[in-house]
Amino acid sequence: MSNTEACDVVIIGAGPAGAIAAAILANKGWNTIVVEREEFPRFSIGESLLPHCMEFVEQAGLLDGLLKHASELHFQYKNGAAFYRKGERSDFNFEQKFSEGPGTTFQVKRAAFDKLLADEAAKTGADFRYKQTVQSVTNDVEGACLEVSTEQGSYQLNAKFMLDASGFGRVLPRMLDLELPSNLSNRKAVFTHFKDNIPKNANFDREKILITVHPEIADVWYWLIPFSDGTSSIGVVGRPECFDESQSCEQQLLKFIHDDDNLGELLATAEVLQPARVIGGYSASVKSLHGPSFALLGNAGEFLDPVFSSGVTIAMRSAASAATLLDRQLSGETIDWQTEYEVPLRKGIEVFKTFVMSWYDTSFQNVIFFQDEESEVKPMITSILAGYAWDETNPFVKSSTRGIRMLTKLCEAD
């Protein structure tokens, strides 16, 4: 390896956003290098995909590989979301949504899923380099220069453009002073994988994520994401002060599980498979999603909250959008990254943010449990839960704040 290399595009991070962008660009013939700090497979959260994701997997040419290996990797077919709150239940079938597009997807162990996408993207000709870390960056309108360290030493990588898909690593926001605090409240999540041992006759649908509201603390909630091998990802999310720091992460998680009658029953004989993990202060924002010769993808730009599993959807949509625009730019077109990338991407992010915030103030929780099968608005809500937060033919996308307010009043009047 020489001390200096050049390429058309460098992508920081090999997760879903990096893999989608790399495949699209490599398929267009651009010399694309992906620099990833870790070795794959590696653990990650964000295991319950939304159907809208599948459009970007297909656009990148990776869908056949995903479908081919889904069964052997224990990806669980997913067709909706189920909610539980103190005896109340509400189910949303993604195939009965308002928006056009796929209505099903998968629940995945991210270690296997991310490696599969990266391996399939590498088949397009993108150069994936693992255990390499970006140490410094300079950039201007002419391109970018990255100092990259490896186990063998370091080298300089010159690119016409760079995409930051580093997720929670947030490489460019840190190095280019782009970080802003999120206007979402600080929360933390404690989670692990269980052999769930959920009885087959239990009132539980393995084809749906189960989101449970804590019976006493309305802004504390749980996820239960089943996989096809009889294991599940289980986590609890709440304000830091809701957790007893004198207990281990596993003890905290188990206590919360047993607080809820339904989860306690479903997981009565569950077995912990790995040490519980914790992540906190994850919500983040940035001054801009683009700049001279760079754009930020997914969590590197903005991460909201795990409650509606929007993270991977935002990551994939941003990747597909940025890669498509970059192909045009590298081909000689002039691209206005503000109007063609940031503004439209943020529209959907703001829709998700509205629903996240109204979940925590409980107004959207009440809407969720108010919906019956005859409701005219249920398909519109279902579309947003399925990831279609950019479909402006949906009234609850076009004016999400007003829509939530209207539905809340209807619930209160009932």
C-alpha cells in the first residue's frame, strides 16, 4: 500500500448506509473506497427494519442477496407492529397502509445483517477496508483528504467527495465542528438478547415487533424483537433517573420486564444469552448535513430515538439519495445539496421527530390505542410506522403536528 491513494468517493463506515451508498456508486462505475473502524461482524442495535428500507436495498441491487440468505441468518419476517399498555392491545399490519411500497420486511441480528449487506456491496466492486480509522480530515470544494490509520501504519486518501456513514461514531461532525445538541430529551436504553422460550400458544405474534408501555411510568417503554431462531432482542428505554444505578444492567432490565404483566408472562422462562448493554445520550443533531465535498448519512447526521425503529430507514434513505445526487455531480452536473438533499431528507426526519415527541408526552400513545380496524386514519398512521415519512400524499406526513393534535382531540372526546 502506497502512502497516498486517490479515489472518486470515500465512505466512512460500512454499516447499512455505507453499504447502500457504496453499492449504488460502484454500480455506476465510480471508484469507491469504504473505510470501517471495526471488523465485521460486529454487534449493533437497530434490529427491527421498516418496510420502506426494502426499496433502498433493492435500489442498491442488494435485495436478491438479502432474500437468499435471510433464512439461514435467522432474519424474522416482519409484517407489522404490536403495542401493549396495561391490558390494552393495538396491532398495525404494514400491508394495510396508505402509502405505496413494500409492506413487509425483516427483524435482523445486525451483526449478520450488516456483514451481509457489506459483502454483497463489495461484489459490486466497492473496496471495503476494515480495521482502518480516519484520524483527520481536510476538505474544500475541490475534494477531501483523509489521514487513515491501519494496523500496518497510516496513509493518505484523496477523494473527490466523502460520505460519512459512521453512525454513532459521527466522524465528520466531530472533526469538522458540526455537532449540535438534540432538542429531544436525554434517555438511555438497556438491552440484551434472550432465548425467549415464549410458548407457542401465547398471545404473541413473532412477525411483529412488540412495543410495551411501562404500566406506571408512561414515558418508559420496552421493545421485544423476535428472531426466527427462538431468540429475541429485548430492551427498555427511559430517562436516566428511572434506572437504579446500584444494580447491574441485567438486573435493571429484568426488574423492568417483571414490572409489566404481559412481558413478565411472555418471558417467564427466558434465558439471557449475552451481557446486557447500555447506550445513553444517543439523540444528536448537526449544523448541516452537507458541506464542501461531503455529506452526512443516517446517524452521523441526526439520530432521533429507537421507539419507531426509524434509524436504519433514515440511514438507507439518506444513503440512496446522496449516492444518486453524487453520481450526477461526478458526471458533471451542478448539485444544490441544500435543496436536493438536506431539505427533503429533513422533512421526513421532522415527521418522525413529531411522532417521537408525541409518543413521550403520551398523546400519540393514546392515538395508537384508540385506533380500531374501521378507523379511516389507521392506514395513514400505519404508513408512518412502516417508514413512509416522506409520502406527502399522506395528511399525517404533510402536516404531522396538526394531525397529531387533531387525533388527540378525537381521542379525548371519545
